[in-house]
Amino acid sequence: MNLKVKQACMWLMVLAVILSVSAAPVYAESGAEAVSPLQAQIEKRLSDLKKDDNSIGLHAGIAVYDLTDKRFLYQHQAKRSYIPASTLKLFTTITGLERLGPDHRWKTEVLIDGSLVGNGVVQGNLILKGYGDPSLKQSDLRDIALALKEKGIRRVTGKLLVDESYFDTQRLGMGWMWDDEPYGYSAQLSGLAAEKNSVTVTITPGKASAPAVTLQPATTYLAITNQVQIVANNSSTSITVERPRGKNEIILKGTIGAQAKPYQEAVTMEDPALYVGELWRDILLQEGIITPAQKGIEKSVVTHGTPLHTHYSKPLSELVIELNKESDNFYADMLLKTLGATQKGEGSFAAGSEAVREMVKRAGIESGFRVVDGSGLSRFNWITPEQMVTMLAFVQEQSYREALEASLPIAGVDGTLKNRLKGTIAEKKAIAKTGSMGGVNALAGYVTAQNGHKLAYVIMTNGVYKSKYARDLQDQIVVLLTSYPQLSMPDGYATDDQKTYKLSATLDPILDQPQLENLAVGLLVKSVDSTGDEAVWYERDADTLLTPAANVKMLTSAAALSQLGPEYVYKTELYTDAAKADSPVIQGNLYVKGYGDPTIHTDDSLKVQNGVSVEQIVDDLKKRGIKQITGNLILDETYFDQERLGLGWTWDDEDEAFNPRIGALSLNRGTIVLAYEPGEQEGDAVRVSLYPNTSYLSLKNEAVTAEGGKDSLVIERERGTNQIRVTGTLPLDHDGGAKRIPVEEPAMYFGTVLKEKMEEEGIRFSGNSKIVLGPVPAAAVKRMEFTSQPLRQIVDYMSKQSDNGYAEMILKSIGAHKQANGSADSGVQSVLEMVQAMGGKTNFDMMDGSGLTRYNLISPRHFVSVLEGMSKQHEISPVFVEVLSLAGVDGTLEERFIGTAAEENLTGVTGSMTDVRSLSGYVTTKSGEKLVFSLIINGYMSNDLDLNRIEEQIVNSLASYD
């Protein structure tokens, strides 16, 4: 039996259950409100999801609207905001069709800056100017070149220039994640683009020791480092693609079987307009329009020029087919920036998003949503199912309705729905835009029901632990809608009775406030002093998987204290090549091996804890009489892996102190401080200083002191480098300030400062000595060992100050100590083992130790299981409680709950980042009962929403309970 027949049989069995000959309303019980078969069928499936550990954390928002009868058939959490993933492309497409029109075409121009003289000679520069065409290909560039030849162009005397100024220079969307960047779906945007600003890398096994690597289009714009190895007698492939941030270098790692099929991946580059320029130059050279001597490509902003040729794209109505059927992020975001340029006069994400917001408002949706990109790649986008279905209904009254519907994948036929719903009643009848990324899965579109009515539907799921369950739910609902109204009540259906808890009367009114309607709120409150059902004082959506922000640090703290021990100390070792301990000259290399101590510091404003300082290391070398090193300073950071950033950290936070680079040998939490103050008089350079004063960073100061006005000082670090640029103005009467900035390659930063401090104290290096990374050789002799404070003090600082760098180094230390692998993944495995040992379940996603990534998906119940477990670890429990913040006293709770029953009572961990709030910990009731709780809130949060007040209402209710 072939696959299609099997699928058909499976779905016939499903339909046998859900189809009926009558659509009459069915009542749950005498006198109860009518429950329709559609409602019962969907809610039965939602209820079943809560019985499986792999799907219990999923939360769904559903809206079904009958376009024929103009009424909602079903809604479930339809007013709650969800991350929409690629279903957001519907908003972008609709706005494009409305504002630009289905016939809109993008243009690409060729101009000359000079004159066209006899015999087809361009006396001056040849300019290729883009206007945001997302579909421009290498073949189009060749067509343009051939058109120039037909016009008689034979030679160019000047430069080849490219102009991408139709768009701004922000190439990545708000909140896009750095680890997505190498891949084609996260390509950089530019006003002049070609081949979706990516190249296809093909890795082909052969008889040689290394596989062959080719690029399409062929280009030298990207450097390739091929570390892939061929495995004999094997057909499997395990390849990773890396592109260092800010660089046009592709590093290929892994293995490919000798019998494996060629591996292909679309990879991206920096500054893609220059890539387009290189493709353009090569074509002009092949067509004889330029000579090999004309090698350079420069970017320019054209203010004047003589047009030679204009190339036009296919109409928007055709391009949106690829945009939606293939869910093409590049097309969507280029369209968004085009909307910004045409509607707002600025080709930016912000301007394009504003155009979309205006369009959404035209459809009757005034507020309660956020749009920051066109593709849905950002997790800062928030839409409710009700809003999305409203847009789908709005389109039905517009002239471009057919253009939108033609762009949507057809169930079982094409696009991202090609392999879904085959063999079901919905095959070829349902069309929809899909959306999928880690923890998110969505579907929105149209279907014709059995009664001929056209239905618009939206199914959004967040907190997805296993994507299969979200897709299955969507497919089941679409089959139900296609069968509507010929549905029967499902077997075993019963309405879920709202359970009443001891604190229901107190907490329900708080959580039912209208301002929380569009938020996902998970809360669990339990008594540590009780067992069984009696221990649960309150719960609401306690199993829902949510992004917890810095509450993750509580898991990191608990794992560190329980698996490493409160008295664990970090060590940092110094080795030499020579065994002579009494010589003032170290003949050979000086080695420093790091073991992840997060407290190593310089004795200046960057010191936050006692521990090992660079000055202490230098002082000990001096006390031993060391005066010279003839070899290199070699830094061993192999105790940790080389992953500097957590998975899912965003590119636009990379210059922030809370986003440091992580390494086993680090200094000052991987940061420096740049202090600034105005000059003595107007026009003077702003005075800047680095702490520590080190040559490791390059500083370019262009900032000027102004007589008055606002502070416009900008401190930027060139991405992926240690080059800092200071621009703007600082008022003469400004008090000055400072900014802490992360550095690249923390071990090299440590080594540079150490060498500089040694030389300041008279310890010389030979003239050709270098600072390099490398392991300590087995024959090296250990000379010194420095140790940190006990772990309890380090965790105390990390937890109370919510220090991300500390948290990540502690997590990797756990992995190195327990799993012999200093990676975040190994650290997380140890955390999971701890959770399981404490009786909790591990059906959650944890990707870092700090909570900075939005890949983390954890429920209140998971946090409570650890808090409960730690309360029973009698030796460690007092230390664990001590590292938590105490309300009204210290840490992140120092200024909160003052004057309330929770002051000096609540101990806990907070979490806060855009659209995320969390608070978990312990509180004792007025009657003396110890409670443990976890509260997590996710969703679109307007600026006037005071979640501090909500948290305080809840916790004070617990503390005041008598």
C-alpha cells in the first residue's frame, strides 16, 4: 500500500468519527448553554493535548469566522497575543497589494556620472542603482549588460559604482538572532540586492580526502574554509555552516558520507551591495564592456546622473506567490522596506512597519499588536488570532482578494502545505499561510466548508515543545472546518469544569483584569508544608511553556550549588616550559589556563567582587623574582567550547554589557568601561578614557563639545571587532558618564591586559613575543594556581545582580565539571538531571544559563518543582535561599514590596525583558505557612501596562493570607 493510500485510509477513519448527517445544536446538559459539535470537536483535541507531556505546554489561540454568514463560528483565546512567525507575511502582503497595487514593479537603473561620447565610450563612472527589487538575479544583471551593449556601450573610463541608498543601512531586523545569520532565510537586506543576497554552497563527496565545494553564483566575495571530512562506506551527512559575525568567511565543518548525496545550503554575506557589484563587474568583463584593470567596486549615493537603462521586475502579484508559497523571508522584508520608502519616504524596517500598522488600522484594528519586520522572523511581533482573522475578512472586500489567495499554499498541492493534509477532505480545498520557528507554529487562511460557506481561520500556537503536535492540531481543525457543518459530538467529550482553589477568590479577580486579556499568564502556588492536592493553593495555565527571562538563573543557581557544591572554587593556573623555579628569566613560554572563573578582574571601577585580579597575578610573578619571558604568552581557554554567545541572543544587543562574549579565560565579565566628559570649551573634543587602559581596543573619538542642546553622544563598536567609535555632541554643562561595552575574544583581552600590567611592573617580554591562544602542553610545569571565592558568594552575586555573563560561565562550568564538556548544552543536560532528581519533569527547553534567549520555554510548574526540591535539600537549602533576592532589602527586589506584607518575607528571582515578566520564589503567609510560587507573563505589553503592580497584588495576597 503506497503512502498516499495509507494517508487516505487514516483520514477516512478520522472522518468516520467526526462526520454526521446532522448539524443540529447539541446541549451539554439540560439548561446549559449550547455547545456546537465544532466547538466540542476542537476543545476535545485541545483537552487531549494536556494529557501528553510532549504537548501539555502548548497554548493555542483559534479564531474561525464564517465569511458567508458574517459571524464567528469558534474562538479560543482569540484575544491573546501570539508570536505569529511567518503568518505575519499576510499583513505584509496585504499592505503591499493595497498600497503598491498588484501591478507594482521594482526597478533597477544603470546611470552614468559623466558623458557618453562617440564609439560607445562612457566618459565617467557607471552606476548600478537599486530600488529594493527582491527578485533580481544574476541572469537579470546579464540582461542589463546585454541591453547596454545593444545601446552601443563598449567601454567605461571611470569607476564602477553601486547605489543601495534607497534603503537604510540596517540590514537585519529587530530581534533577529545571531545564530540564524549564516543561513539564507536570514539574509541581510540592501537597496541593491541579487540572488536574495545569498549564495548556494554545494558540498559533494568524491574520491579525494576532502569533498568538493562550489558556490552558485560563483564568487570570490566569500572566503571558504572547508573542514568537512569524507567518511568511507557511509551515506549520512552531518555538516554545520558558520559565518563569523561581521565577516565574509564561511566555515564548513562536519562529515559527509562517501555515498551521500551532495549537501546544499544557502548562505549569506556582509554588505551585500558589494556582492552584487562583484557579480555585475564580472558580467561586464565577460561582455567586454570593461577591462580586467577595472577591479574595484565602490558604493556611492547618486545625486545626479544620466539614465542609460532601466530593468523592471515581474509584478508584485507574481512575486507574492513565491513570498507566501515558499514563505520567503527576504521577499517579505524587502517588500516591507519598499513600503517604508514609498509610503513614508524612508526605506527602513520602522517606516515599513508603520505602513503596515496603518493598514491594519484601516481594517478596523486599532491597537493591541506589534509589527517590527515583514517576515515574522522577529519574536517581537505580536498578533492575536482575532486580529489576524479580521484582516483575512477585510481582504474579501478588496479588489486584490484573488491576488492574495493565489499566493497562498494549497493543502496537499504546493508550497509549505505540499505534504500536509494529503488524502483528507481538505486536500485542494484549504489554502493557508504557515508559520513555524522554535516554539512557534501557526496557520491562517481560508477553506470552503461542506455547506458551501467560505471560512477564514487562524490557529496560532506558542509554547510548542514538539512541533508535530501543533501541526497535527492545525490539520485536524482544518479537516473539521472543511467538513462543517456535518459534524457530530465527539466520544468522551465533557466540558472542563473550572476548578476552585483555596486562593481562587483572591487571585482570579487579579488575573481576570481586562488589561491582561491579551497576555499569556502562568501561575502556580503551592504549600511547602502540605502534600498532594492539598498542597496546591492555586494554579492557572501552570503547565504552559513560556519565555521566563532571568528566572532561568534560578535553575542555574540551583544546579551549581547542588552539583558543584557551595564551597567549590574556580582555579586559574600559570605554567612555563622550563622547570627552573629560581631563575628570573622564563626561558620559553608563559601559559595561563582558565577554568571559567567569572570573577577575574582589574583593580578599578570594573571590580564587583573580591577574587583573582590581574594585578595579583603580576604581583605574585614579581615576588617570585620573574623579570623576563623569552617566549610567548599562551592562553588556554579550552575548558569551555568556543561558542561566544548563547543560542538565540539577538544581534542588536551585541553592544550591550548584558550580552558579553563567553570564554573560559575572561576578564571584567568580558567588558571594558568607556568614560566620557565634555571638553573645556565649545568645539573641543569630548574627553574619553578606557578602563582598563589597554591597547586591546581601538578607539576613534569624533565627538565634539557643544555650548548647549541635547546629549547626542553615540558610542558604537564595529560588529565583530574591537573598534569603538564615539560620535555626536556632548553639552558643555554635561556631568559626563560611562558605558560598559563587551569585547570580542575575552581570552585575548585578558592576555593583552596581563602583558601590559607585567610590562608596567618591569617584567619584560622578548621583542618577538606574541599573545596567542593554545592549550598547555603536557610537558609544561605548573608554577602558580589562583583560586576564586567560594561558589556560594559567586552565585549570590550572579543571582542578586542578575548578571548574564556570570550565569553563562557558571552553566558552562557545570557542563565541564559534570559532563566533561564546557558547553551550554552540557550545562543544560546537568540542569535537567537535577530537575529530574528533584521529582520534576524535563519537558521544557532551556538553551542558556541567563535567560537572555527567547528559545527558552519553561512552565511555572517546572520552576516550582525546583523550588520545592531545593527546600528539601537540607544542607544546601539555606545557601540557595540566601542567594535569592530579598524583597525590600537586596538584589533585584531591593526597591520593591517596601511597606507591604512581602517586605523581608519574599525571597525570589525576577525576570524582565521586552514582553516578558517573571517572578518565582518563596513567601510565608500571615499564618506562618511557607508557599512556593512561580508567575510568568508573556505577550504584547503596551507602555502603560504596570506589571509590577500585578506582581505585587499577587504576592501581597499570598503574604497577607491568614
